Amino acid sequence: MRKMETLLLLSPELSVEERETILKTMDEVIAREGGKMLLVDQWGMRDLAYPVRKQMRGFYVRLEYAAPSQLVAELERIIRITDGVFKFMTVKLADSVETTEEVA
């Protein structure tokens, strides 16, 4: 399994419950596809450098997870069809996950 990171830019108009629902959905997709969530880092509301969908602010969330290769395609498919997600980016952090990190 590879160590992956996905950065999400969420709509500033989403309520706390709607954001939590989106994050719960991402966690369920990762678990269903055989991955494991390592970290959910909520950066909070930030100003944007340029307007995105006519908004100048957005809520950032960073997901760090251990994933088999096919999981990323399914997770990105779910992200694309989820309302409230403006942008996202996924990067590979490491080719393998350390055993101490899997416990987290």
C-alpha cells in the first residue's frame, strides 16, 4: 500500500454538518476499497488567491491515507460527483507505509 494525500477545497457555504458528511463519505470510500485513513487535517477557512466559482474563500481539508493503487481512482470519482467540493489534488507521499504509521 502507498501513502497518499488528498487536499480538498470545500465551499465556504457548507455547514459544519455538511462538511462532516463529506469527510465521513471519503473515510467510508477509503475503508471500502481496502485503504486506511491515517490523518484528517482540517486547515479551516482561508482566503483564495483568485475566485473559484465566484468565491474568494474556501475551507481546506487534507486527508492522509494508506491506499492500494485502485483506491485513488475511485476516491477521485466520488470527489468529482460530490456537491460542495470545489477543487482537489492527490499526491503520492511514499511508495510504502511504515508499520508505525499504520497504527495511527
